[in-house]
Amino acid sequence: MALEKTLAIFGYPLGHTMSPVMHNAAARELGLAYRFLAYEVTPARIGEAFAGAKAMGFAGLCVTIPHKVAVHGMVDDLGEDARLMEAVNVVTFEEGDKTKGHNTDGVGWLRSLEEETGETPEGKRCLVLGAGGAARAIVMKLAQSGAAHIDIRNRTPEKAEDLARFIKEKLPAANTSGGGLDNLPSAAADREIIVNTTSQGMTGDFEREKAMPIPEDAIPSGCICTDAVYNPVDTPFMKAARRRGAKTVPGVGWFVHQGAAAWKLWTGAEMPKDLVRGKILEALGAS
């Protein structure tokens, strides 16, 4: 009997992850001999864990918070998005004992937006809430897609300003700015896309679960609101956006599309996205 090929996710903490549900469902449906496992790896041990995965012949890796930048410096080669973003969320093991880092966060978000709204960021004024790794991927993809302006707002203004400069250095044609969370209603007033990349609304902490990344009355009617949070599927931000007459793109679509891009890199096969989405919703109690 052929041995199963091991896929895994490294992160810390990992209690929230639905990645095993997604990738194991895809493997079963396609009849492919892959098994996806989750490993909590502390920052101090990520180098050892990465070397161990390579030594044990893993077929591929997902990398999540807080390891995306560290692994960027460990791989032998980089895909275009990973090179631009200087962050890796997917690793493939190549011929000649080489490793290649990829970043599917941005393309996953973009495909989710296009599929669920029929629109693209081209020519649109955008507001991105948060300035971490997910924000970096989204802002880069917005800039590559020809967004008219991208305003990044974060609790620590300096981080938003640094991200705006980083994007300009990588893509000089990008129109970016950064700042704090003061006066969000004014910042959001003319925006056509609002993206939450923070953990506000995520399951696991009572105060965080009911939190909003932006005041409800600051959400413009008719804009597109997208959320990085997928647990719960229907976050306070998504509910508020619907009440305001905005189009909503829940985080589960983003999660599925970035995973599907990773799956294709590892296996060469298309992920059965509708089936996988159903399994995730079932696991989250939202089916």
C-alpha cells in the first residue's frame, strides 16, 4: 500500500485553524493519498520544525502567524507574490532537495472578491483595517490590481505608515497612505472597498467576539465590505455592513480560495471548492 503524503500547517497558536478540515476533505473527495496535520510551533522552534519537515519528506507546508516572515528567510526560492510581500504562507518541496515559498493570501482574497461580487479593485478607493501580514498581502494585491487609493488604518499608526511606504517601495505606482484609528468615519466616507484584516469579531474571546473594526454608522451604503475572520462565518462587521446596505464578502471564501491555490501548488489538482466550503461551514456550525 502506498504511503500517505504528509501536508501540514505550522503556527502558534493553532486552536482556531480549519485547514485540516479543508485539505483532508479535498484529499478524500479526489481519492488522493494526502494527510493534512496541524502543529503548534513556537517562534523559537520554527527553524527546527522547518528542517524536520524537509528531512521527513513532507509534501508541503502551510505557514501561519507568527512564522510567515521567518520562513521567507528559510526557503531556497520564492514565488513572485512571496518575493514582493516578503512573507510566505505556503511551501513546496521541489526537486533537488530545494524549497520554494509562495504567498496565496492575496490571490485568495482577490478571487473571493471577484467570485462573490463580480467586481475588481481597479479604480476603487479602498480602506484596509489592520497592518499585519494579512494586510500586507491585501494591500499588495489591491495595488497590483490598480486600486485608485489605499488607506491603511491601524491601532499603531506607525505600522500603517510603514506598510504604506513598503508597498510604495515595491510598487512605485501605488497610491497608499497610512494612519491611526482616529476619525474612521471620515476615512471611510468615500471608500468603495473596506477590508478588515484584524481579529476583531473572531471567536475565542468574549470582548473580541463582539468587537467591530469600524463603527457601523461609518460604513458607506453600497460599498463592498470584506472580512479576514471566518470563525464565526457571520461576524458583527458583516452583520453591520448588511444593515448599512453594503455588499458583504465573508472570510470563509477568502480562506477557501487561498487554500485552493495552495492545494494546486502541492498536488497539481483543482480543489473541489464547493464541497470543501460546505465541510468548513459544517465544522463551524453554520451549514
